[in-house]
Amino acid sequence: MVYAVAVLILFPLSVLVLLFGKRLFNGAGNVRYKDEKLEMSRGAPVAVSSLLIALAGGFGGMIAAYGVTGSWLYAVIGLSGGYLAIKWLKDKRAINRMELLRSQYPDVLSQLESATFGSLNLYQALEDITPNLPRPARDIFYDILRSIRTGDNMSGALEKAIGKTGWKELNGLLLGFKLSSSMGIDFGIICKHSLEAHYEKESTRGQVKGAIAQNMLTLKLLSFLPFFVIGTARAVAPDFTAPLFTTFEGNVFFIFCAAMILAGNVMSKRMVLKTLNV
């Protein structure tokens, strides 16, 4: 009886932590990440946090797998949750970085607008604004300046930066540079209209993001419920669920269902990311 109660408590908690992560402990929906956290790709703090995340993911995966199946074979397979947790952490940091860069793009446009209206040419404007930009945008523009100083033109340096960092908003800046250099359009005017278009796009994107968040929460709950029901049934009536994990046909059926649920979550996440990046 004690074992059944422990499984009923630990299994849902483990799965919820893996699915929802920090949302369970942080009430804020959107958190502005400090620049220092984005620079933790070098040094011991990241190694320690990655190790802890891997251990927590592996331990949680083992408990969840054993709680559902009661089989140590599945529990060992559940240790792969450590790898999934590390992948989740890496993807989370990449998404947070892109969100931060997206939020810093209006600052880039507004400073370029002010600099070019002050009768500076494009290269002088870049040199003028780069030290005042927030990080990590400042580091990217330092790389752009270095590329220009080593022989690249403005457009080539921007294209390299976009390919290296994936900062898609810079495509608008690249188009503005090309229009200004080829057609003689005032770059300050281009920055002004680009800033207005960016705010309109972000307003629409925020509405889409809010609607998608509700659907993703529903999807995660629906993905969690089948395993919770199976784990509860196995703890309350082991004989009822035994054929699912003690026979070849039952194992094949369980693995197939779990794979379909996982594939559905992966496809949904990719569609959401593709929609939000439009």
C-alpha cells in the first residue's frame, strides 16, 4: 500500500516537472532574462547546471517509467530522460536567446535612425551605436564591424551575421542597407518605417502566441493523462495491466502508443515554433 501511494505521488510530479519545467515554480509567463545568463555557455556554472538537469531528468524518467510499467527494463530506458532534459535545456536557451534578440531589435533600429539623421554615414552610424547596444546584440554588431574592417561590404557582413546567429530580424536591416545604397533612400526613414512595421508584427505575434499557449497546455495535459491512468491502474489493480507489460503483444502496443504521443508532441512543437517565427 505504501508503494502504491508513493507511485501515485512521485509519478505525476515527475512527469509534470518534465513537461512544464520552471512554469510550475514561476508564476510569470514571460521573464526577461539577464544578459549574464546568456553568456553562461562558457565556464563551470553551465557544466554544473547541465549535470544537475541531466541527473534530475534521468532520475525523473526512471521513476516515471517504473511507476507506469513496474518493469526495471523500462526504468533503465527511462534513464534516457537525462539526455532529453539536456536537449530541452539547450533548446530552451536557444529560444530565450532569440526572444531576447528579437526584443532588442527595436533598440537597434531606433539608435540607427537617430545616428543617420545626425548626418553620419552607415558605417559611422554602426560604429556609433554598437557600444551602446545591450548584449548579446552588441556582440553581434561588433562581429559585423570586424567583418567590414577585414574587407566585407555592409551587406556581406550582415548576411554572415544572420547565417551565424539566426537573427532573422536583421534581414529587414539588410534590405534597408541595400535600398539605401542602390536607390539613395534616406536610411533614417527606412529605420523609422521598419520600426513601425516591427511593432505591428510583434503585436500580432503576441496574440498568436497567447492563443497557441492555451492549446499547448491542453496538449501537454492530454499527453500526460494516458500514462497517469495506466500508472494508477497498475498500482491499484496490477493484474489488470500486467498483460500490457508482460506479453510481447502488450509491450509492442504500449511502445507504439507512447511513440505516437511523443511524435504528436514533437510535430506540434515544430509547427508552433514555425508559426511564431513567421
